[in-house]
Amino acid sequence: MSGTTGVAAVTVSGHTPDTGGRRLPRTLHPVAWWIWALALATAVSRTNNPLLLFLVLAVLGYVVTARRTEAPWARGFKYYLYLALTVVAIRVLFRAVFATSITPHDHFLFSLPHIPTPDWYAGIQLGGPVSLEALLSAATDGLRLACMLCCIGAANTLANPKRALRVLPGALHELGVAVTVAISVAPQLVQSVQRVARARRLRAGRNKGLGALRGIVVPVLEDALERSLRLAAGMDSRGYGRAGTATRDSRRATGALMLLGMCGLCAGAYGLLDATAPRFLGFPAMATGAVLCVAGLRLGGRRVSRTTYRPDPWRLPEWAVAGAGTLAAALLFSNMGYDAAELNPSIYPLSWPTLPVVPACAILLAGTAGFLAPPPAAPRPAVPRPRAEKAEAT
């Protein structure tokens, strides 16, 4: 009597990764997403036109929807939208409470109870009449800040923070680890809360409101503590915090170069903003400060010994995405082909803002990152484990 074991082959059919019809799916370099998002945020700082700001939000929503992955940090863009709405609401509320005097030409809406203030608090009025122009001005300012927050949220959603950590200079490695852990905490906490709430529904938990808070907070905190311990063990096993070959003199030289470089950058920024400053405080001081900072980062990178496994490539899609965002910001700062007043329409007198063609095309150009970037890799389907079939032959 002899026994044979046969293993059934398992094949997965019907799953074809989305290649966009042109390229194989892969993850874009995280630095390219950050350059694109920061350039778009710079363009947003140039305008106060609500039509352009809403167009920026639409572009961000399209790019995030088209190119985000299934990672935990890629699910947090909606929370940035909630934060943006909160910023606008707070800005409008503060403008209504700390009201300013309205002119006879303003459109009166309502009046809040006036609270008298002491003499040393002169110039600030609590309560009083509120006009439509004041609320629209506050909403527009809040919308611009909200768009900047959404740009940063889009970068956090699209860029892998762990991969971004690998391209940081060695001198910023420890700071980058702290930022990476801080960025990934919120999505993981949201995921833990959802998992605990789903488990409570499966167990027919009937407590709601404050009564259910204890049953949710304790498991979430326990999960966060276990994750922290695993992270600490993984960092310790990989030699985190281990000093490199840098000597005391090199550490001092690094500190001196970074300090002088930051002073040069501050002096250069002051020279560019102040027209009466000497000429050498402009671009020369900023360029010198940048060179000193780069030298300090290179010298300080010797303190950290790192190895890179499978470095991220920088190819044509990375250049295209970063270039689209940079070109959009350059067009909004160039004042070419449009009137600069169209970027910041006046609310006094109240009128409907116009949509300038060139800035709108520049923002739509930044939206081309939605198809210039390669499609993300589709999640792998769950493959069932092969089941051994035992047969006996006589």
C-alpha cells in the first residue's frame, strides 16, 4: 500500500490590473507628489478668487480619486475636507462676532448683541451689525486657507510617507521618522475605531452615545499601545539612533553651517520683501544661505548610516507631475495674459467675480497629474490556500 499526495493548483482568473491602457501600474515617487502639491498651494496663495479656489478643490478631488492607493494613509483626504469646512466656518464666525463698522452701501443682514469693551481694548468691537460683504470677505479668506490645507492633505494622501522617509537627507532622518509616525497616527486611529465599531456591531452591542465610549476607547488605546511597541521594536532592530562616523569637530561644523545658512536664508527673504534693503541682502544672501544649508546637511548625514533597498526611480511621469504643478504656480505669478486684479476681486462694491482664462487653464494643467501619473497597483486578490487531497491507492 502506498500513499500519494496531490496538491490542487489554484489559479486566479478574471483579475486584470488596470494599466490605464498605456503603462504598467506603479507608485509615483513621493517627492513628485509633494512638489506638485506645494506648487499648487503656492498658486492658491496668489489668488482670492472664489471661482479659482473652487476649481482647485475640484482638481484636488479628481487627482486624489484617480491616483490614490488602498493604503491606510490614502483614506484621510475626506478628513482634510472636514477640516477645511471647519476653517471656513470659524473664519466666518469670528468675523461676525468681532464685527467691524459697516458703511451705508453695505447689505445689512442681522445684528448681534453688542458687548461693551474697556478703553484699553479699543478698536475691537464685540457684536453689532453684520453685513453680507463682511461675511463674504471672511468666507473667501477662509476658503483660500482651506485650499492650502487640502493641498497638503492631497500630498499626504498620495505620497507614501515611509517611502518619502528614504529620500530625506541623513541629517534629517530622525526628524523625518518623527514626522512620518505623526502623519500615520491619525489614519491608523481612524482605522482602529472603525474596526472596533464593526466588532461591536457583530457582538450586538447596544450601547450608544457616551455609553459606548468606554467600549471603543479602551480597545483603540490598547491597539495604539501594541502598535507603538511593535514600532519601537522594529526601530531598535534596524539600528535607529545609531551614531555614524562623525566626530565632534564635524558635528560642530555641521551646526555652524546650518546656523549660518538659516541666517542667510532669513536675510535673503528680508532683502526680497523690503525694497529699501541693500542689494546684497536679496538673492545673493539667499543663495549663500542655501549653499551653506546644503553643505551642512551633507556633512551631518555622516552621523546616520543607512542602506537603501530598491530605491524609487525618478522617470518621465515624475518629471511630468512635478512640472505640471510648478508650471501652474509660475503662470499665476507671471501676470501674463490676464489682469492681476482678476485674481483678487473686490467685494466693495459687491459684484460677481469673473473667471480669468489663463489662471483657470493653469489650474487645469495641474489637474493633468491625474492621468500623467501612472495608475496605482491594484490590491492583490485574496488567494485561498491550496488544500491537500489525500488518496490511497492499492
